[in-house]
Amino acid sequence: MLSRVAESIYWMSRYIERAENVARFVDVNLQLLLDQPAGIQAQWDPLVATTGDDALFSDKYGEPTHETVIKFLTFDTENPNSIISCLRAARENARSIRENISSEMWEQINDTYLMVTETPEEWTMTEPHQFFTDIKIASQLFIGQTDNIMSHSEGWHFCQLGRLIERADKTSRIVDVKYFILLPSVVDVDTSYDDIQWGALLHSASAFEMYRRTHGMILPNSVVHFLLLDRDFPRSVLYCLKNAEESLHAISGTPIETFSNPAEQGLGQLHSEFAYAQVDQILNTGLHEFLDAFQTKLNLVGEDIYKTFFALRPVDRISTVSQSQMQ
Amino acid sequence: MTYFSEYNTDGLYDEMFTSDGSPRPAVQLLVERINNFEEGEFIRRQITAEYALLRMGITFNVYADEQGVEKIFPFDLIPRIIDANEWEWIERGLKQRIHALNLFIDDVYHEQKILKDGIIPHEVVLSSERYLEQCIGLDPPRGIWCHITGTDLVRDGDGQIYVLEDNLGCPSGVSYVVENRQLMKRTFPQLFGMYQIQPVEDYPSHLLDMLQYLVSDRVMTPEVALLTPGIYNSAYFEHSFLAQQMGVELVEGRDLVVMDGYLHMRTTKGFQQVDVLYRRINDDFLDPDVFDSESLLGVPGLMDVYKSGRLALINAPGTCVADDKVVCAYVPKIIKYYLNEDIIIPNVPTYMCWEDDDRNYVLEHIEELVIKEANQSGGYGMLIGPHSTKAECEDFIQRIKQNPRNYIAQPTLSLSRVPVLIDDHFEGRHVDLRPFILYGEDIYVLPGGLTRVALKKGSLVVNSSQGGGSKDTWVLSNPF
């Protein structure tokens, strides 16, 4: 497979996943606000913080408000991680590899993009839930088509790799930001409001029902464990790492637990770290520090994937061709 | 009231109706069938078809701004029908023409016999912008230069078909021929039972056969790639479509590299050799070491690999010398010289401004003529005398005087018309026809080709960049 094509498949998949994640946690937070006790200042900062684009936001809008945050995360074309920017980037990548993916996959991405461009912006204020649900369904349809129409060969594994790395990153950010916000509010501990907030965290990762079936009571430690370390829940970080590693090895042909390139080494180490971690130990040493280190390591894996598979250089001609996609 | 009861040919040649308003024999069945449709049904199907084009992303880029404006290529649902006898004549004429043009190009870059024998003046060929000195002495694989041609044909008011130009560079539009047929089958399945129509869906197979044939004498399983300038190119859909249908890699310049005397593409498993490159970029951009040094679209060192015979390029660099509109005017003589035959499909009569008599005539009659630059296409750089102002004509008079070699003139043909759905009724619009010809083991002509329609009322310019649309083109298997 052409390096450029592999890279475009990888990013197409990452951007679709990113759009879905943004839609999911904006939706949940909007609903959460409806439950907020009167007199408490609405918290818009965490939403922006989750995407990691706080600096860009404050440069452009200053203090976060309902309107500006929603605008920034949905229809702002200057924000590279807004829903519309993600879908556009996914579509551009898909367009450059149409001959490699099925027509159905292309049409699904194209349809989603056209749907969003035809949606009046004010719907995100008047009918937000419907809008975000449409985005989530579109992403799930695309993933379903990828699974059931595309051959599970090299291209499909690059698709998996992109999606799972993106998902691991976003789940870890959701946990990081929410945990940081939620924990200090001692006043609320054991109140129904506390329960609702932890529930919202689970909803942000579409994990609420599955969590209930596994753990029952909503306890902070169990929520963190479920989102980071659960073996079976497909949006937990451990699950993503394990399956990303399998795809990476399927691409290179190297057996798992050995490695032939830095990406395999880095991802293998991360996977082991999570596989043998305990939630109490993580909390004792500091959740934020743990997640921060994780995100840095995951970014390094992303760079190593780029160097190993996408940036092939002949020995004699060095040129700087790189796709400036956003990590 | 029937769909066609108000239709008026306005005294012009119509592809479907004779001057007294009765359908031509081959289209009679079609007209009856359309007249039986319920009111409004045609518009409904037209809208459905257009939305399908948008969803499938069958679009071209008008210009690349931040949003990348994409438009669908307007599609009209009434097919253009070509009778089997007429097509047999067109096919014969095109094969003759391509055969002779290939001999001409090969001669121009080798012995130049046709110039030495005084059939074409030296300076006409050697002054052409498209004549490439870098190609002198080159022997393309299998001796073929013009593998893919999209010759434009037009019909004048008296019914005579002429060749307008050959398009030997990177003619586009063939993907619309295939997609239009598929769209027609989806939209009007009931119309297909009436006729025996020659298929067009096998074009990608013919194309792949031709591409592989070029190197099959030295490579067992040739690796074919299609080189595109990228997603912002106006014909990107076509590049992607053809690569997908043939199952070959679609590559950009940055995917390719010359190493150890061969062309390679960068893959996730290392470098892989390419034997055949169907390039959809112009000669100028192919190799920055040899041609335009600013080009980012091509591959440094590509021409060296080509010259060493380790790569087939389609079409061969240098081919476009025969596309120069002044050289094109000599095609009747070229055919006579190499094949000793008379030309079957005539050229549109052409005045060459570099010849004194012709130029004087052109300058005096400019308001009746169409003036074209020798090396422009796509409807750019031309003047349609009867539709232009005095100032525009004056501008071209000055340009011709300054650089007579760069201009030709042709009489303003009254292009034939076809009915087109405009709002809720049919109106006549001018058309041309671009058949596609492949030159491999033998010469193959795709039955039909792209019928382009000038959608603006009275307009004679059919190019998609200038508001043109297209129609499905049916070549019938049996004569009527």
C-alpha cells in the first residue's frame, strides 16, 4: 500500500472518531447543565480543555460562554478540531483515497459532510441533541461499513489504528479534565449532584449503562477504573491500546511481544503499563500526572507510526514532505 | 399535450428531429416513449439524478478556495442517439486519423521526412510551443506516441461532421461517459429495453489492456500507476475513478521517486517499481530536471528512466506537437502523405494567420469567424466573431498582427442541437461529441463518447468550465 494512502486512511479514521467524540461530550455537558443547581456558575472551561485547544479559544473568544463554546466546537472552521473541521479533513483524506475504500464508505463520509454544511448553525442552540446524535450515528455507520465492507487487510488495520489511538487519547482527556473538576467539590460529595456529575463523565464516553452492569454503584474509583482499565469496554483506554497493538503487528507482520520498529516498542510498553496498572496506585501517585505522561507517550507512538510507515525516504534524495495533520 | 409538442428546431440542424419537426428514424421509439411519461415525471427524475451525482461526489472543482467549490457536471436525461451506419463511418475516420498522427509524431522526432519533402513547412512544426527538443530521437515502447486521444467532433448546419481538434494531451471526460450510462440505467431502466446499445462500461478494461500491452514484451506482470496532480485538480474525480476501476495505484508526484534507474513508489513495505505511468499532468510538469524546474507535480529524473526504456509514459512526452492548432490544419495532408488515403472525416476549414493571404482574409472577415490561439483549449483564448463586440474584435486584430503564428481562424459553424430539459420543457441546445480512442495492440474507439451540451441559450461553447453539461450517448448496434 502507498505510504500516502496509508496515512490518509489513518487520518480519515482519526478525524471521524474525533468528530464523534466532540459531539458526544458537548451533548452530555449541555444536558448536565440542565441539572445544575441554581446559583452555580455554568462550567464551560472543561469542554474546551478536553480538546486541548484552550489557548486558541481564549485568543479568539476570551471568557467561555454557552454560545462561544458551542460555536467553537461545532461550526468554527478556524478551530481545526471543531466538528465541521474534523469532517472536512476526514472527507479530504477520503477523497484522496477513493480508489482504495469502497464507494459506500466514501458516500457515507460525503453525506455526513454535506448534511453538516446544510445544517443551519442555530440548530446547535435550538435542537442540539438531534444535531449531536446525527453526528454520532453517522460515525457509527461509517465504522460499521468499514468493518463489514472493507477487506480486513492492511488498509483496514490502518483504519483501526487511527481510530483506536484517537479514542484512547480522547477518553483519557475526558477522565483527566472531569476528574480534576469533580474531585475538589467536597461540598457535593455524596449528594445527588455528585452522582449526576460522575454519571455525566460515563455518558461522555457512552459508558453509563455498561458501567452500571459491571459495577452498579457510581464510585469515583470504579468510574476511573472502568474508563481506563476495563478489559472489555470498547472505549476504555486499555481496550484501545490492546487492539491498536494487534493492528500494528498485523501491518508489520511482527509477532506480538516482539518489535521491529519504535512504534511497536512504544505501543507495547504503553499497553503493558495499563494491563498491569491498579486504579488505587494511579490515584495515589496522581491521576493528572499519570494521564499527562500517557498522552505524551501516545503522541510519541503517533510520531513513530508516521516515521515508520508514512515518511519513507530514499537514501539519496532528502526532501521535506509531510502532512501537517493535527495530533 | 406531449413533452415535445412545443419543441422547435428553429431551422437549425437537430440531432433528434428533422426540419419539419418529425423524429429521425433512430429516435422515433424514444420520442414516443418520452411523450407517454406523465407530466412532471421528467423533472422529478432529473432532480433525483442530480442529487445522486452530488452524493456520489461526481464533481469537478471550479476553483480551489478554502471551501474547495465543487460542482456537479450538469447532466441531461435525454440520450443522444447515433445510428449504427454513421458510427461505422466515424470509427473508420478516427482510426485513420490516429494511425496517421502517430506516424507523423514519430517522423517529427526522427527523420522529419514530411518536413524535408515540403509537405509541411519546417517553421510551422519547429516553432510550435508543444514541439519538445528533449524528445528528439526517442523511441517510445512499441513505437506508440498517442495512446489516448479525445477527438472533438462537431456537426455543421448542413449535417456534415467535422473534426474540431484532437486533444492528445490528457483528454478528460471519459469517466462521465461511463457514469452517465450507469446513471441513465438507474434513472430510466425502461428506456433500455427498446434499443440495442453498444456498451461503454468496459472502457477501463480496454484501457488497462492497452497500458499493460506497452511493456508486456519485457515485464511479466507490469505495475501500472496513474499520476494525478491531486485532489484540487478539476479532473480529480476522473483520475480516482479510472484508478479504482482498473485496480491500479493512484499516485501523486510525492509518492514517486527515481532510484537505481527505475521509477519507484513509496509504500508501507518499502519501494516498489513502476513500469507503466498513465500520467494526467502535462509535459511541462513531468520532470523538473528536464522541463519546468518549478514543478512539484512531477518526479525529478523521470525522463532519464523513460529514455532508458524502463518506463512507459502515456501519452508519450512530445505528442502534443500534433495538437497545435496550426499543425492540426495539415492533418489532411499528413494522412495523404503517410497512408496515401483521403481524409475520411474532414477538418473544420482553417485559415492560418501566418500565411499572408489567409491573414488578410481573416482580418477583413473577423466578425464572421472564430479565432483561436494555437495552444489554448478549454474555451479559453478564443473569439467568436458573430457574438463579439467591435472592441473585442479589434483586440484580436492587434494580437493577430503581433503574433500571426499563434492564431488560426475557422468559419463559425452552426453546431447541431439536441433537446435539453430547461425548467419544465425542452429547448434546443448546441452540442459536440468527444469520442475516446485508445492505441495499443490495435486502435479501439469507445462507442459514442462524451456529448457535451452548451446549456446557455444560443451559446456555442460546450466546455464544462464555461457552463457546459453532458448527455449519455447511445451508439446503436443495428442500423435503422
